[in-house]
Amino acid sequence: MPEVVFVFPGQSSRHPQMLSRFSDDPIARSLLAEASEILGEDVSGRFAADRDDLFDSNRGIQVGVFLANELHRRRLADRGVRAVASLGMSLGEYNHLVDIGAIRFDDALRLVEARGRVYDAGPEGMMVSLFPTTREAVAALLAEVERAGPGRAAISNENSPNQFVIAGETAAVERAAALFAAREFAEPVTIERRIPMHSPVFAPVAEVLRPHLAAAAWRRPVTPYMPNVTAVPLPDPSPETVVDMLAAHVHRPVLWRQSIDAILERHPDAVFVEVGPRRVLCNLLGRKWVRNLRHAAEEADLGMLAAVLADAEAVEG
């Protein structure tokens, strides 16, 4: 049977209908009722597609995307689709930790809610995606911006061999983006206008989040944990290690390219399934080095994926 690897996206996968479109799905109704009880609020009403304040807070974005990812994971499980490994980008790392059994869903949801709150209260800045380029070119650009001053910016995501995200203080990121556009004749894309995640500017937030992480009930994972900040699979991390990884995750870069390469070394013929509301990771992975891609958000795709896996199992059997 083909080896399935789940990839959980981060908050860039948000969509106004990411939860409300499944209002008739019994799995979704059960999940949203559970989340409402855990958070003490009407989650279905909070994520109604027609709300003007749907994405006004980072707390709302993080909780919404985390729940959407979990919904698709449960829908896959209901179809009998399970993974031999998984990993998550940025916020998606919390879905990954649920998937591998390192934390219960309810505890992870509380952590994500706390994470969103402390992010909202953190230092301001912005994040911009640069494509196509190289790591060397981006590093040189940022060094030039730092010398000119004022302000700080750094690589926050190494997403692929030719796509990088920079984050930091707004003035520095804007200067870097303008230089990139002028020299590379490519259009930078702003992906976050207030919160400079995964950059040194956000380091104070890590210390505020750490007590929440340390208080969580971490468990031994069933499959290896793949932290964003190291891209090295950890088969049996201690609770202290998980806390350290997630605290560092707040202000250190996401090594997504390296994480995918590490998975491919172990599962070269894997079918990668994006477990989230949009095709963000499918589009990213398909640019370079992953070809066996599926997406869990569409009912048709779920049926197709289950059929593909069943056909392969029958042939091999």
C-alpha cells in the first residue's frame, strides 16, 4: 500500500468558508461542538463566513485554521486513510503533534488559543514572500538592509529551494521587498501585515508562551515528531524537548524545505496529502520535488484518494 504522509498547513490557508462550508457534515458538527465546549464559546457562530470580524485577530485565525485542519484529518480517518508520517508548517505543527499522538486534541486547542492571544499582544511587524530567488540572494539582501538601518528583518521560512519568507520590523521588511522587486523583477507578496512570526523580533513572545507549553500534558508520540526549527525527526522526544522546540518555533525560521527532504529520504514514494482547507502546500510542493500530491478538502478528492489506496493495496495483495 502506498505510504501516506500528511502535511498540515499554517495560517496562510485560512478561508472564510473553511469551517462553515461543512455545516451539514456530522464530523464537522461534532468537532465544532467539542471545540465550543473546550473554549467556552460558540465556535460555529464565531467562524460564520459572513462575519466582518472573521480574521480580525490572530487568535481567531489560528483557532480557525487549526480546527479546519483537524476536521480534514478526522474526515480522512473516517474514510480509513491514515499516515505513516506527518509534519506541519508553522501553526500546522500543532496539528502534526495531535496526529502523532504527542498531545490530545483538547489540550492542543487550548494551546493554540493561548498562542493566538500572545501573538496578538506581541511586537508588530510584517512578513513578505520572495519568489523566485535563492537563500544566498535573500541573505545578501537582508545584510544590505541591516547595514542601512534602522530596523531588523530575517528569513522566517525556507519554504522551497526558490521561495523564502522574510519577517521583522515593518520598515526593514518593506525596504527589503522594494529592493527585491527592483533587482529581481519579481513581485513580493505580503502574507502578514502585523505579526512578524518566526523572526528574532518575536523572541519576547516565546517566553510568554513557554509556561502554557510547559503546563500541557505531552505524551509519547506514535510516529516521529518533526520540529520546524530543526527538520530532524525525533522518534521519542521528552516533554521538555517538545516545549523547547515549540518555544524556539516562535522566533526561529521554519525549515520546511529541509523537513520535506528529510521525509523523502525515509519515504521516497510517499503520497503527500495536504490536510487543510486550501491547496497552499500542494502548490508549494508541486513546484519542485514532490509529485504524488493529494488534497483533503474536497469530498471528491477524499473518495479518489481512498480509491487509489485501495486499488494499490489490491494489486500488491
